[in-house]
Amino acid sequence: MTKKTTIVSIIPLLIFVAIFLGSGIYFDNFYSLPAPIIALFAVVVALLIYRAPLNQKIALFFRGAGNSNVLQMCVIALLAGAFASVAKASGSIDSIVNMGMYYISPEYFPVGIFVIASFLSFATGTSVGTIMTLSPIVFNLAFESHSDTALIGAALLCGAMFGDNLSLISDTTIAATQSLGCKMSDKMKTNSQIALPVALLSAVILFFIGNPGATTFTHSEAYHTFNPLLILPYVAVVVISLFGVNVFVSLFLGVVFSGVMGFTYNKFSFLEFTQHTYKGFMDMADIFFLYFIIGGLAFLVERFGGIQFLMNLVAKRIKSGASALLGMGFLVTVADVCVANNTVAILIVSKISKRIAEQFQIPLRNAASVLDIFSCYAQGLIPYGAQVIALYQFAHTMDYLSLVGYSVYLHLLLIATLVYIKVRGKV
């Protein structure tokens, strides 16, 4: 099979993006038309236009859909859904919400959520896992206090992407360093010079922004009804994650611990526990299907030269060190917009990025940092990305444009990176 290097190769992804964005704008709701159905339609287009035996194209689709990164995201989604469902049934979420309503002023929610999410995502290396773990609590607090869900969601999103970009155990960090052949410690030092000052500035900005329009807590009797012991499952998940335990293990133990608490306080029987677990699985069905189908579609497009076509366009326009880094950033951004997976996007452009870095004598740690940051910026803001979809799973009425506007950390990170490229690109 010969790879195509014309725009025809990327038509399926262009169709997916066009329909998704077009329907979102037309219906004023990016999730009015189910994203898995749009993705499936794009797969059908790919199967029709790519020139190869049908059985071979179908096999490629399932090879991409069965990729380990894709399946990991699917399983994380299922476990997170189960944890949220069982924790809610056991009374854990209600207790946490009531404690938050009683003790915490809502004006500090945005900065507090950003710091907590940053800490958890750095420890676990997963933005999706962080969002899935914290969303049930965060948005319940937001709804109960009449907070701006877009502001709260943006604080959670930005904190989650902080760790996705910077954590030593993040898939994007591993992909960027291993594919380019640089030391993880070198990339960490370079990346932290950009991300840490930006995170600190973002926390200050969120502190001063506050939480306009939120209802001040009155400490009513309704919020006295909480059991501090019921928050232990969430505490356990966070603590286990901080010790570097795999996110699958931490979420699974969270489900079991929530079940034990439910049994202890007679919230449900064992049979009901299994039903709540399964309900959590089903609550994440949309995300599961989208991850699966998009994974297969992205692999088809890559194998038939769609991404290579874009890379060829950019590579010819690189003339200097600064433009080389910008070119890498542009390539990985376009790849991420197309495949909606920042780890996959980095892997797609890593080979050509390494060649460009070597040609213009750019330190590989700089190239790895640029790839990671640009991919995380795009991934954090595209409306069909796993992170935003996960947020909408718990906050259906959140305004997307407001979410983007409030994502202060991501925007400042991009600006700081562009300044970094301007300075370092000439070194």
C-alpha cells in the first residue's frame, strides 16, 4: 500500500471536524449531534475514498481502535464512571458537597480547584483521569453555589492540563522524550521553566477573578447533613495517586472503597452495588464509543498519508531555528486537532520533528517541550477532545466559548512558549 500525499488523504478528518463544528454552531450546542455518530460517518467516508481492499481498510481501522493508548482511555473512562456512580450512591459526593458548602467560600473555588487539579494531574500524569475523578465533586459544588460552571470547568481543565504537560509519568511527556531521544529530566527542567511561572501567575489571576455571581453560603441546616467519613474514598484515590500508583488501580480501589462505605452505612446491597457500578459504565458509553472510533479513524488517516501531507506542507517553509520550533508546534497542533489525542499527535510528528531539530541544531529538550506544550494547548481546548468531553459529561449546560475564555493557564502557557521560542530559537 502506497501512502497518499494529497489533500484527499485527510478528507475524512476534515469532514469530522467540519460536521462537528458546523452542527455545534448551527444548533448552539456542540453535543446536539452525537460525536460518535459523526466519527462513524467519517470512518465510512475513509473506507470509501481510500484505495485499498476493503478488508485491509477495516483491519487498519480496528488496529487503530485497539491501540493501547485508545483502550487505556476507554478503561479509564469506565472506571471513573463507576467510581462516580458508586460514590454518589454511597453518599460520598453529597457529603463532600455539603462540607464544601458549609466550610468554603465559593469565591475561592476557581483557584482552589486549579491548585488541587494541578497537584493531582502532576502526580498521576493523566488529565482525563484527573477530570473524571474531580468532576462529580467540582460541578456539584458549582451547581449548589450557583457558580459559573464555565469558570469552574476552566479551572479544573487548566489544572488537569498542567500535569498532562509537565508530569514525569504523563503519556505526552513519555512520548515526547522517548520519540525524540532526549532525557526526561532535561525536558522536565526546560518545560518547568515555562509552565511553573505561568501556573503561579494563573493562580494569582484566578484568585483575583474570584467567582462572580456565586451564592454566598448561609450555613443552612441542609449543609449540616454530612458524614466526614464518607469522603474517605475520594481522599484514598488522591493519596494513592500521589504515591504514583497506576490510575487504573487507584480508580478501581476507589470503586471498591466506595462500595465498602455504602455497605457500612446501609446505602445499598451488594446487588445494588453491582448495578451502580454498571450504571457508571453506561454513563461513559458516549466517551467510550468516541475514543474507540476516533482511534481507528486516526490510524486510517495516518496510514494513508493524511498527516504526512500536512507535514510536507510545513517542512518546506522552515528557514531558521525559531521557525523550526514554530513549525513543530504547528504540526503537532494540526495533528492534535485532527486526531483529538495529544499523545498520538506527538508520535505522529516526532520523526519529522527530530529531523528538523537536528538540521537546525535545536536541543532536543527544547523540541520535546514545544511538542508537548502545543499538543496540550490544542487538546485542552478542542470541543471534541477527551478532556472537554469529560467535562461536559458532568456539566451539560456549560458554555463552551466561556470555558475557552476562562482557560487562563492554557493561554498564558502558549504566550510564554512563543516568547521562549523567540529567545531560544536562535540558540
